Amino acid sequence: MTLLPAFLDLQGIQIDSPNDGGELVCINSLRSFVISNLSQQAPLLVIAPSTRIADELADEIRSYLGDVVSNFPAWETLPHERLSPKSDTVTSRIKALHQINSDHSPRIVITSIRGALQPIVSDILEEELITLKLGLEISMSEVITRLSYFGFTRTDLVEKRGDFAVRGGILDLFPSDLDHPIRVDFFGDEIEDLQYFNVADQRTYSKIGEAITIYPGRELLISDEVKVKAKYLSAEFPQLTEMANKISEGICVEGMESISALLKPEFKNLLDFLPKNFQVITIDQPRLNSRAADLVLTNNEFLEASWSNAAFGSEAPIDLTGVITKGGYSTFEELIGLAKNLDLKLWSLNPYSQNPEEGDDLADFQAIPIYEGKIETAISDISGWLESGYKILFSASGAGILERYQVLFRESSITSIVAMTSNIDHGFINHNLKIALITERDISGQRTSSKDQARMPSRRKKAIDPLELKPGDYVVHEQHGVGKYIELVNRTVANVSREYLVIEYAASKRGQPADRLFVPTDTLEQITRYVGGEAPSVNRIGGSDWQNTKRRARKAVKQIAAELIQLYAARMSAPGYAFSQDTAWQRELEAAFAYVETTDQLATIEEVKADMEKSHPMDRVVCGDVGYGKTEIAVRAAFKAVQDGKQVAVLVPTTLLVQQHLTTFHNRYTGFPVKVAGLSRFNTPKEGREILEGIKTGSIDVVIGTHRLLSKDVEFRDLGLVIVDEEQRFGVEHKEELKKTRTNVDVLSMSATPIPRTLEMAITGIREMSNITTPPEERHPVLTYVGPYDDKQVTAAIHRELLRDGQIFYIHNRVESIDGVVERLKKLVPEARIRVAHGQMGERELEDAILGFWERDFDILVCTTIIESGIDIPNANTLIVDRADTFGLSQLHQLRGRVGRSRERAYAYFLYSADKPLTEVAHDRLTTIATNTDLGSGMQVALKDLEIRGAGNLLGGEQSGHIAEVGFDLYMRMVGEAVEEFKTGFVPQSEDESKFKECKVELPVT
């Protein structure tokens, strides 16, 4: 049952509908109800001020009417910005346009002002779509040709949206509008089988009975007409030659949409595609007008600044101003004028009246008071309204939360309230009509979990991916030693064609050419990337030097293994608490998670819970980058401990993280009887005393705090679990204090430092380890720009971020001139709120600045590299680095890691002075940072320094010589084998004695 039918018998709510539309004035929490009501008369296009408001309205309207709403998203790029929009965004737009013009048109289409003003190529609906259905006769080659034309990318393995792969008569593809990829099995020119499959393991799991429609992933498709126009562009714009030539050859180019106006003759607006019976509703017209003006201004700034010339190797800016007169945003006035010309009925829904004499004021509807968790007051008000004859509807976001509130209502003798689940955030009340809608958030004051796009598990990568190797990279083969990777080739051996990795070794004799080893790609477990010395000496195949090197290293690790096993034995013999198995509440909490867990995340959660259920204390480390889902693991582990009556201490390094985790834990535990508190210097003395008393008496279940938690005045009634976040950032003295609290208590540590998988084996003796290496599916690589500093570029970048309600990191690493940068930015972007943060500020002042940024009190944080690590601001998705040529490579990667932590496309600008020539070293660094943009590339670029430093900390500097000889990975594996030997008394079979794997050795003939 949806919400609206519960109100339909109340005739007073029906909104009068004048023939020509008009203005309606109402509170924000009534907007979705009014829109739902109006849609009963005619289908609607709703235009919201921002994407966030559009998404929230769509969720709320679905709660009223069910699935009759279609989102029409805007590009996350600007029309003249030389970047392509995401394929899933484009697919959603094209799919929505087809639905609008079909027999099954949605009742309501919702978009942002950006989506409403975005120009659309006029012939977008004329392209024939791809339809796949069981038994359909269609040639595989025809489907492949259409997929390439639609902007799909051909790969060896389908791993992300927009990919397709071909193996014999099997076609795998991942349409951007589906949650899972599909596998099409052809028999000749007929589709014999059609199934969904998992990205994680590439296995099919469900047959598809209905027809699947494949939509394009680009709005600008390279038709014959576009190819011809691109061919003649070079003469007029020589700087566009490279891009134009590729387009004329039918090759999709990043950012080609920015010159759509030069390639397509005509553009339309979204309103042009609406059927005549549609009506248009604008939300908060004054704000829409302001947003539209900002959009037009910022797009023109990007067109003038020509941001992206560095990305295309162009030295001179490409001036298209004055040439492109179409293809940009319309103005708000033009949009309203178009609606009138098309005879579309126009409504405006505003928080206050623009025309008091004509507006229809819904002032009888008022917002429900926000009770901020004061349940007794809420119960009292609800009881009073029911006694006065009110009809009350209560809404909660989940079935479990709803059930607990229903129990609460029954205990308070409230029985005539109607209760259901929905996505409504806030309710309303009308005292004349005597009706009220109340939500859990009205009562609790807490926002429920983010309703974000579902994550999807990605495929876990192999230990070494040959596609990531570059010629000249050093690798280690377990049996033959250190060699140099040359290439990936196809060879036929014994009538079998296979792909081989070619590794070059030292010549067996002086003066002879180097020996080469051909390793099949299905036996890559023998090979690891070399991490160790600067340039290792290459071994000889069949020589004794490699065996001697391994022997020396093995001898050295024996001593380490003995020490590790002593620690392991001590831990295993200590008595601990065995937690109960999962309860119904545990399963309910986990089911309420707003995302689909990644494969790594699920495995780690199971490992943690299994450890907790054992009778000896847990000591597990969870490693994974920020945003990979470590906090959710902590949430579930803490909840499991609390259900057994135990208390949980969550130790974090900064006050900001206390606030962030407090918000997360509160949101996840909404509706459950779990009390969470934060202990930091932001507590008043009175609050601090109350929290300490709650910890002592046991009334507080979970406490999150900085090292203040280690103070002697913090006494737990029954501590069962300690969770340490960002453990690597705590000092030695804090860790010693922590060891005292760890006695017989389960400990879960979380670290964002990437640790290679082989390190797991090495430290198994001390602690268990889980690695989360799979990024969430909706995270995208940060778009990276390198170029000279220019005021126009900086202004345009800041305006673009502010337009999507985002925030900006501006890095200037000189404290003495940082105030001058702030003054310059104030002149460039006077409307932006700016604050400074640097290491010479006091600790309290610095934390206040960063906390204020997290709470969105200001727009731009001008700071030094103090934000290099440990700060998670999902709303900050633009990074501007001033004088990037003075930074080290690992610093640049760390800084870039501060953005791109949400669904929003993130941008990083690395700028250098146009007046000073770049040094060769700086040029190489900036080139590397510009080309290594994939997720996880920070680990690739900084792996050597990070791992060697990690090994020194773990094993001591005297071991570094052995690491340099055999490589870090193999050395860690040796430690793991030695530990296993001590633990079990069983000597593992070394690779020297293992069965020789198939390979091909190419030796010179003498």
C-alpha cells in the first residue's frame, strides 16, 4: 500500500487546478504530496533546483504513488567542457526520453534545472535500439557493430558498465542501466541462451525470459554525417586535428561532446520531447532562476578558459567562443518561454509567494515539530491529536524500525494510528482537516542511511595483472629469480595457441644475447612484481646464484618466525569471551545497509564475526582504502558485541573522525535500542561527566573517542570489543596504553594503508588480517588536469563545483603567502566562503577549521599538505594544487586521494607557474600523475617506498638487504612459510621441490 490512498477519502486535500496552472505556496515537506496529487490529473515534468533535491523528491513520490516516477539526470560535465559525461548518466537520459514517448509513459518525470537546460541532439530518438530476446534471429556481428557504435568498449573480460567481450559464439555485455551484466549465447544467427552473470566470478546465475533493450552510452553517436563534418574541422581549427581525425575514423574521443555544435546541425530541449498532455512544475522558482544564471555563466567561463587543452596534447588554447552559438545551456527565461510556446500548463511550487494576489497558499499545512529524540513529548502530542479526532499516518524507512515504533505505540495505548514504510523524510499536519503525517526522522531527529545507488561487487584482481605491467618492469619468478618483463605474446606450442609473458634474464654466456622465459598467463601465481632495491641485478636461468640468494634469505627468516610464533601462542592461550551467533536483529541491521556489499567486504565481515565467536581474544587488522567499506564492518561488529551486553570502545585519531563515526553509527542504529556517545574535547564539562558516568554504569553501549578514551578516568562496566580506526596514526605511547586495555578483550583494527596480499602471510603469527581491495562499483577515477596556472581556469573550476553544492580543496604549501592566496580567491570568487588550515595553527583551531569544512560551513579550504591523509570529506570533489611542480609524486597521489569519495565525478587540477620552466624531474612527476588515474593507481605508483618502509617497521632494518635480493613479495612469503612450519611442525613444500610448471625457455644457439 502506498501513502496517497490513505488520504484520498479526504476531499479537502484535493488541490484546485486552474486551466493555466499557477503558483502554489507550501512548506518543503508537503511538496512531494502536492506533486503526487497533481499527477492524478495529468502527467508531470518536475524541475528541481539541484540533483539532490530531485532525487529526494523522486524517492518521496515513489512512497506516495509507487514506481511511476522516472529520473532524467543531468550530465555531470558542462556542455562545452572537454570531458564526456558518464555512460550510465547518458543511458538513463536516453531511456527516460524513450519511456516518455512510449505507451507506458511515466506519470512523473523529475529532473534538475541543469537537466532541464541541457541541450539534446535533435535526432536522439531516431536511432534504432538493440533488442535481445531468446530465440531472436540476429547476427552476432551486427550486434557487435551496433554496440561499438553505441559507445560500448570491447574488452577481454566484462568488469564494468559499458564493457562487452566476445568468446566464440558467446557475447558478454554490461548495459549501463542494468545491475548485472548479461551473457548472450548464439547458435548461428539465433540467440540460444540469455542469462545474467556475476562480475565477481563471471558465472551465470539467472535466465532472462523477457526482452532486453540496449540503449546508447553516448548522446553524440559517430554517424556517417558526423564523420564527414569531423573530417573538415581540421582546416578551420588546426588544434582540433587529432580529435577530429579520430572522430572521422569512427573512434570515440573523450570530451568530443564539447564540440557537438560543430558536428550536429540541431539541438532541442527536454520540453520539446514532452507529449502535449504533460504539465510542468518548477520547484522554488527564485532559486531556479539563480541556478540557471550561474550555469550559463560557468559554462561560458569553461568555453573561454579552454580548460582541457593539456589533456589533448595541445599547446595553444582552442578558442571556440563566438563560433559555438548553440549547444550550450538555455536561460531560465528561455525555458519558461518555450513551455508557453508549446502550450504546456505551468505550475510553480514555492516556499513563499512570488505573486501574493494570485498564488494559492497551502498555509493550513504546517511542518511537524522536530522532537530530537524526545519520544515522550512525541507520544504525548500524538495521543492528544488522536483524542481530538485526527487521522494520523506514521512512516518509517524500514520494516524493523517500523515494528519497534509500533511496539512503542502499543505500549503507550496508541492503537488507531496507520503505520507503513516509506522514504518520506519529514511529515506535515493540517489542524483544519485534522490529518497528520509523522516520520521516524521527525521523532528521532536522525537522518536514516543514505539512499544511494547500490554498490555492486567488482571482480577481484589477480596478484599480478599482465595488462598492468610495462616493458622494462622487473618481476620475480619463484624458480628462476629476478628478470625483466618484455611483452605479452601469442605462441603456438604443441598445436595449442596460448598467451605468454616474456621475461628476459641475463645471458648464460658473456657476449651472448639475453635468455628469455615464456610463462603461460594461466600460471602467473609463480610471478610477482619486484619491489626492493632501485635497480636489481638480473639473474641467470639455471644458475646457482638465485638458489643461494633464497637460501640466505630463508635462514634469516627462521629467527623472525620463532619470535612471531611466541606471540601467536601467547594470544591463543589467553582466555576471552565467545560472542553468540547472529541474531534476528543482527540480520535486520545488515539487511538495512544501503549498498550491496563487495565480495571482499562480505568475506571480511564473516572473518570478523567468526573471530568474535571464538573463545580466545580476537586481534584482527582490516586494511582497505577510504570508502571501501571498513566502517560498516565496525558497525556490524560493534552491534554484535552490544547484543551480548558488552560495551564497545571505538578509538580514532582525530576529533573530526569522532564526529564522522558518531553520525554513521547513529544513522545505522536508528530504531535499535543502542546508545552511542562521542567523547572528545567538543563535549562540554557536563556532557563529559555524563558520558563517563554512562560508560561506568553501562548505560552507554558504544563510545567513540580520541586518545581521551585511554585516560585513567574512563572506566568501562563490561568492555567486550575495542575498535581502532587508522591505527597507523597513533603514537607509540598511545599504543602502549591501548595494550593495557586489550587484556582478554577482542580488538579490531582498521587501516587505510594499502598492504600487499603477501604481507598477510608474514604477520599471521601476530594478528589475523583481512584486505579489502575491491573498490565500490560507483566510484570513478579522479579526472586529472596538469597545466599552467590561470585565473580563468581556477574561477571556472570553483564555479563548477559550487554549482553542484560541492566543496573545494585548494592546496598552497607556503604558510607565509597563504593569506595572499585567500585574498586572490576572494576577488576571483567573491560569493565563496573561504577558510585557511595549516600546520602552524594551534591544534584546536586547526581541528575547528577542518570540522567546519566537513559540516559544510564554508566552500573552500585553502590549506597546506596537512590534509594529505586521514580526512574524509565526501562533499569535496574538486582539488586545486598550486605549484604542483614542487611536490613529490607520492604527495600528489595522497592529495588526489582526498577527492573522489562519493558518486560525484571528482576533479584534480595540478597547476604550475607559467613563467618558470619545469625541471625534467617535475615534468616526469606531473606526466606520471596525469597518466596514472585509475582507482588504486596510488598504490601502483608509491608501492616501492610504502612496502619497503612497512617492512622496515615490521622486521627491522637489518632485513632490508635480503628483501632487496629476492624482492618484497617472495621474502614475505618465506616468512609466512616459516611461521607455518613453527605452528604446525609441518615443513611446507618449497617451490624448489614443487612440480615444474609448463613454460618455454628460449636460449641462444651456440
